[in-house]
Amino acid sequence: MNGRLAKAVAFAGALTLGIVFIAGFAPVRAQEESTLVADLSENLIAITTGFSGIDVLLFGATDGYGEVIVVVRGPTDSVTVRKKERVAGIWVNTSSLGFDGVPGYYRFAASQPVDTLLTEELRQTFQIGDRNIAVAPLETRSPAIEKDFFDALIRNKQRASLYDAEQGTVKFLGNRLFRTQISLPANVPTGKYSVEVFLVSDGIIVNRTTTPLVVVKSGFEEQVYTFAHEQAALYGLIAIVIALVAGWFAGYVFRKI
């Protein structure tokens, strides 16, 4: 009996040790399976004279099974949306509403339709999809009016090619590597951008990473931009003088003709 008891105790001890060993490594294994890395082909975009837009490649890899969502946000600012109506045969601004925290640029892409990957609540929480961008109205209006102006804000950004009207595509190369293209138009605002990449599995975000992107003016345009903001009064005076001289010169030329 003593021999059997000793063997039973030894077996139980070994089993307990094995469970503890496995439990200790289980989180590490799960974490390794959800590893996510991503980078950009260019992290600094310089806008010079003749800049007509650029395509930036985002590429990455994951060690675990899942789908990928990419969200690109530009620098935020306050934007006023105005509503025009025909009054006495003339289109005039009749009302307006300002929003704070509006991204100057927004794009999202995914390897599958985002509404099949995450619930509406999660998409709102992480601002995935242009309709889920969290902006703050500067005035209190009814929910219906705020929605109308917000929808108009999105349409205006889409017409300016600063927001995509449809979800972009993330392509997998094999089972681990993925890529997508970020198209920046000629009128892209300058500033710091955030490029967020989400790894989604079974309706849950299992990992996420953020890659910075900076857009700056360079060369003569940068000097003019800096001067206009740092010496606004002098810049305005110079602009008026140039306009007067150009008008006088044009009038002189046409009188000679």
C-alpha cells in the first residue's frame, strides 16, 4: 500500500507540475500567435512645387490567423459646414454648424468587409469607417440636424478626395504577409498622421500597432507658408502691393495695345 500511495502521490505531483508548466506558457504562446508588425514605404512626405499626390505602401506580417484592418487619420482641425438654400432665385448660406476634431484626411481598408469582422459597437469605439469618426459639434442641435450636417461634412471631404467613399482593400500575400496602398492627393493637409493596423480574429481585436506618417512642406512653398503664418500682417501687405502692381501693369499693357 505504501508503494502504491507513493506512486500515486508522485503521479499527482507530476500532473500538477505539468499543468502549472503549461499554464505558465499558454499566455506566451497566445501572444506569439497574435504578433503583428507593420511599416510604411515612406514615413516622411515632402510637398514641393509641382506635388501631384503620392501613393504610400503599407506592408506587414502576422504570426497568427486573422484579418487585417488599416485606418489612416490625418491631422485634426475645426471645420464649419454651411447649408445653402435658394432665396429669391439666389443660392445663399442659410445655416451652418461647426465640428471640432475633424481629421483632414481619413482612409480605411480591410482584408474583408469591416461590418463582417467587428460589431458596430467596436467599429464606433475604434472609429473604423468614416461614419464612425468621433467629431464634436460646436453648437447643440437636434440629433437629426447634427446628422445632416455630419453627412454633408463627409460628402465634402469625399469630393475633395480626402476621404474614400468606399472601403479600401488589404491584400494578403500567402498566409502571413499583407499590404495595402495609401493614396495621398495633391491637396493633402500637412501634419502628423497615424496609421493604425488591427489584427482581428473571431470578432475580437487581438492586436494592434500604430505607425507614424508625417507630411510637410518643403522648399520655396515651406518658406512662403512659414512667412505667411509668422508674419501675417506683413504677408497681407505684400500681397496687396503685388496685386496693385499687377493690376497697374496689366492696365498699362492693354492701353498700349
